Amino acid sequence: AKGFIIDGYPRSEAQMEDFKNNIGGFDFAYLIDFEEETLLTNMLNAHYKERQDQSPMAIGRRITTFKEKTLPMIRSIDVQGKLMEIYSTMNF
């Protein structure tokens, strides 16, 4: 195989720099993009209630962290022409 998939990492620009320095970069990234309402519905689904960090308050903090730390990194990947976005409305 000539590659691999990493799910959920890097999540910030600092982690991206560490990834580039230690792994050597990447060819492209996929983003599965949900409307925030769909994401909240999915995260509050009974399937995920087993996790302690799935309370509405914890989910709100996770979304805020995503917007503050991960979204700037995603925009940087997009500017480089390496982002492939998949739009989803699927509930799971």
C-alpha cells in the first residue's frame, strides 16, 4: 500500500506542524461536513450516551474547540488545494 488514513488527527495547526515534521505531510484530506443541528442530533443519539463527554454542555465545548482550533487548520488545507469536502445530512 502506498498510503494510510488517519482519522481525527491533526486537530490544530500546532499538531499539523508536528505531523509534517514527523510524518512528512499528506497528499489530501477529507472533511465530512455536517450542519451543526445534524451533528448535535447525532451526538446526542442514544448510541453515544455511553460516553461521559456527550452531555449537551460537553458537546458545546467540543464544537467551540473545533471552531477555534480545527477550523483554521482545515481552511489552511483548503487554501493549499488539498481538501476534499463531503457534505452529509445523514443521521446515525
